[in-house]
Amino acid sequence: MSAKNEYAKPGEYKPIDLLAVSAAREVRDGDVVFAGTGLPMLAIMLAQLSHAPNAVCIYEAGSVDGRAIDLPTSVGDARCAYQAAIAAGLTEAFFGQLHCGYVDLGFLGGAEIDKYGNVNTTVVGNYAKPKKRFTGSGGNPDINSLARRSVYIMVQEKRRFKEHVDYITAPGWRIKKWPSGEWAPRKEVYGKFFRGGIDTVITDMGVFRFDEEGIMYLDTVHPGFSVEDVKNNVDFDLNISRVSGETHPPTYLDIELLYTKVDPEGIFLP
């Protein structure tokens, strides 16, 4: 293994570097990826420069397979359209690509998540009289429901990882049937429209995945944290029996690409 492909040591990378690299590792070569502003941009661009050169990026504002020279500041930045196969608008991104079934992977975020992967980005508390109202769903439920896989990037806090979320903005692996309200597997509820679902949750403490029953389990713990640290920041009985070890740190090549090729201006990286 060359020096650049060796894993960086503690203190040689920042938490955001590990988040970006962990997200990039979820991209497979050839994937069509629906990415949002911030960390998802870092992840898809890093993946394209390393192990997934044939991955295609779709930005919500309507660019398809752009190859920006400089990191865009948002999904609406004109730089997203550089060398793009399509430079259209939101309708093309959602209806021409996502709704037609072309998207393999969607990067998303959330305020709350439960053990079945149901995500809340709408309110804290009662919907009619909330303690706090967020910006809302945006494209979250569409991307979550229509991409074959979705990856959520979130902050690890007990109040965010709940037994039951206050409001289901984007459905997980077990959802309520309408109008009975009975909980049922996502595949059963979606029927012929089922394509997949939430695959991975990446936080500042670890990486979570879902078992065959659609229940969240802890896969890896980030360097500097323990399994107990993660459990103490989850408000449900987290399955830790399948922990495979510690999350691999970024390699020296990952860090070099992030800071010299992906985001040399420091738009999102500190």
C-alpha cells in the first residue's frame, strides 16, 4: 500500500473529513446520485475523483452529470451545470429523473429518526401546535421513496434518535397503512411502486445500517468514540450485536483530494 492510501492518524483529519469520506464510500461506480448542498456535494465529488469515476450526480435545481471544476456553493450554483448532460430545472430533476426511476442513491438529512428509519424534518411536538417548526419536507420524501437507496447524514443526539419520531416526513422500513393506521412493512404498503429505501445513516459518532426486518443497527463506531457513547445518544434499544469495528479513517489521498481538488476554497471544509 502506498503512503497516500494509508489511513490518516488521529489529529491528522477533522470530523467533517471523516463524514465526507464515509458518505463517499456509499457511492458505487455507475450510481446515479441525487445530492444536496454541503456534505453530499463533498461526498459525490470525492467519490468521482477516487473509486466511482462513472457515478452520475443530479442536483435538485436540475443539472444532470455536471463535472464542476470548482465546488458549487449550492445546488442552484451555475457551476453545477458545467459539462452537464442536462441543464434544466427542478421539474427535470424530480420528474424526468427521480420519478422515472433512474436514481440509485439519494443523500438526505433529518432532524429526527426512529429505529425503523422514519425521518422527521417537519416539526417538534404536535403538528397543529408544534414546539418548533422546521423548513419542511422539501424533496426529502420524494427522494427517500423513489431512490433505490438513501443515505442520511445527521448529528448524533439522543433527542434526534427516538423511539417514535414526532412526525413522519419521509417513511422508513415500517410505516402506517392508510386508513387503518396499522404498522406494516414498507414493501407491503408501496406494492408495485416499491424501489428500495433507507440504507445507511452516518453521524458524527458512527455508521448505522438496517437489518432484514428493517430495524436499525450500529455497524461501525468512529475513532474516538465507543459503543457506549453511541448507545447513550440513542433513545431506543439499539442493536449493537452486529458492530463490525471502527470506521476506517480517511486515507491521506482522501484528505489531499478533499482539500486540493474538491473544496480548495474552503466553502464547506474548515
